[in-house]
Amino acid sequence: MQKYLKNMGWLTGEKLLDIFLRLVAFLLVAKALGAEGYGMYAYAFSVASIFAIAGHMGVEGLITREIVKFPEDRPTIVGTTLALKTLGYVFGVVLLVAYAFIVPSHSEVERTLLILAACTIIVQPIITINSAWFRAMVAARNYVIPNTVGGIFGAILKITVVSLGFSAVAVGMSQTIAVALTAVLAYIVYSWRGGPKLQECKFDTAYARRLLSEGVWVMIGSVMAVIYLKIDIAMIRIFNGSELAGVYSVSATLSEYAYFLPAAVVTSFFPRLVELFSQDTTQFNNRLQRLLDAIVSLSWLLVVGVAVTGTIIIDELLGADYQQAISVLWIHILALPFIATRNVLSRWIIITKLTKFSALTQGAGAAINVLLNVILIPNFGAHGAAIATVLSYAVASYGVLYFNRSTREIFRMMTKSQLQPWRGFGELKSTFLEMRRQLRNG
């Protein structure tokens, strides 16, 4: 247990530093570019996130599980995964570039930003392999370091370019350079800290088929998840223009900064859940309930904290251009408890191999989100998009679980946690106290 708490400490510490630097850069960029300029930048990189999902291949969580369970096959796991993800990301880049030039309403600035965003996709395979390998090894520091250095460099570069009066294109270029640096560092750390050498890795066609057959439903689910997380900015840009897209993006970005902490807790304990599932079902269910309790309690603390601090940040630092973002943030942040428990559900689905159901739930959420966006955005603008986000997550990450016999038990566990959000405070406190003790002891 101490290993997992220390691992979570690295994840949390890295993200806190990363968030602070990115937050400073984000605020300076949003203020310097104004709502319209920031809206174009946010639109381009949101659309890129949607096309980048082609490289997910549904194997992100699966390869962590495979590395843990089959240590003798690690070169094959790494080699096959790297090849699959490279093909997927290249395909996503081709589609994104085509989209940039096909859509007639794109301005030259938006097209340039979309091309720069495409460049960040092509280097993702090595970043993914580094992350999956060291997650399986429960050695968070080894993928924390590249991400932190790349994040620091990117934040400094963005602050520099906006301070010098450069436009949204220069900010996009800064983001591209920072991601490229992260990829280079990820490869160096992966090679240095004992990952299988890439020249020793091999592609196995039969293994690729098996991985894809299991991952296909996860991939479909991931596509749907990204759609209902990122499609709102694109739809606001289409219906209401870049300025309102910038306003909504500020609210969504502040809200999304809170997602990291529940995700870090869940990610760090995932290998332990894999072990317990194969050893003792009762212990696995008890650990799962305690994890859900802690995640829900943490989420509601973050909801209150983000609503208060976000209001102050927008009002005092961003000014009149973004005043509407305050009320949008108050709505958008209410999705957090469902997003946080979705992190737990996604790991549970991977462990229990109910990947088809994952795709169905994500598909339901995406469909509801798009439908509600079409109805609400023309009438309520950014507020309508925030409402659509909350409702779609509530349905896809919680409500639909009741209607399937295989997921009804975890639905009951989630209900217990959601209806009694105070249940996890004790677990949360003891977890973070122990984590702090482990970090102090090295």
C-alpha cells in the first residue's frame, strides 16, 4: 500500500505544479488574446483532441494491465502497442488536416492553429508508451518528470509570447514545441529507466488482433467520451462564433483543472485493484467502495473550491470580456462528481472486461450531449452547453448502470457514495496523511 500512496504523491505533486504553471499561462493568454482570440485557439486544440482519439485504439488502460500480468511478454506488448498507436495517430493527423482545409468558415488563423495542433498529435505514441509502462511499474516519477518539464517550458514560452504582444498563432506554436519537448524527454527517461529497448520490441499480429478485439469497445467509448467533453466548444464556435467559444472555454478550463486530483487517486490505485481482483473478490469490492467514497467526497470539496476561486479569478483577473464565464462555471463544475466516479468505473470495466458496455454508456452520453447542445446552445449559448455537459455525464457515468445486471452492483456502490458524500472524508484524510508521510520518508 505504501508504494501506491507514494506513487499517488508523485502524481499529485506533479499535477499541482503543472496546474499552477498552466493556470498562470492560461490566465495571461486568455486576457491577452481576448475572448475571440482565445476562442480560436481553444477551438483548434479542442478539435485536435477529437481527431487524436484515432490513436487511442482502446488499449490505453489495457496495456497497463497487460504489462502487470504478463511480464515475460513485455517487449511484444510495447512493440505491438507502439505500432498500433502510431498508425492511429497518423490517421488522425491526416483527418485533422483535411478538416482544416475543407470547412469553408475557417479563417486563416484557425487553419494555421489546426495544423499546429496536428503536430502535437504525431508525437503522442512515445508519450503514451512512457506513461503506460511506468504506471504499470507504479513509478510515477518517471513519467511525471517529462510532463512537468514540458509543462513548465510550455507555460514560460506562452507567457513570453503574449508578453511580447504576439497573436494566437504564436501561442499555438508554443504549445506544439512544448509537446515535442515532452515526447523527447519521455523517450529519454523510458530508455534510461529500464523500459524494453525499442529495437528489441517486436510487433505480433496475433497479439495485435487480440488487443484490438478487446480494445475496440474501449476505443468506441473513448471516442464518445472525447466527443462529449470537447464537442461543446466546437458547436459553440459553429452556432455563436469564436468570442462565445472563448468565454465557454475559460469556464470549462477552470472546471477541468479540478479533474486531475480524483484521476490521480484512481490511476495510482489501479494496479492494486488489478491484483485484488485476481486474489480476493471481497477485498476487491471493499477497496472499490472505499475508493468511490473517497472520490465522491473529494469531488464535492473541489466543486465548492472551484466555484469560489473561479469566480474570484474571472472577476478580478480576466475582466469584462469574460464575466459571463462565472455563471457558466457554476453549472459546468457540477459534472465533476460524475466525471470522477467515471474514472473508477472505467478502471472497473477494464478489470472485469465489460468493455462493450463502456462503449454503450459513452455512446449514450455523447448522443445526449450533442442532442442537448443542438437544442440548448442556440437558445442559451454557453450556459446551454454547460447544462448539456452535466446531464450527459450524469446519464453516461451513473444513470445507465442501473439498467444492466452486470453493472447494477457498482451502481448501488456509486449511489451509496453519491447520496452520502461525507462517507469518504475519513478515508480521504487517512490516505493523504499516509501519502504525506511516505513522501517525507522518501
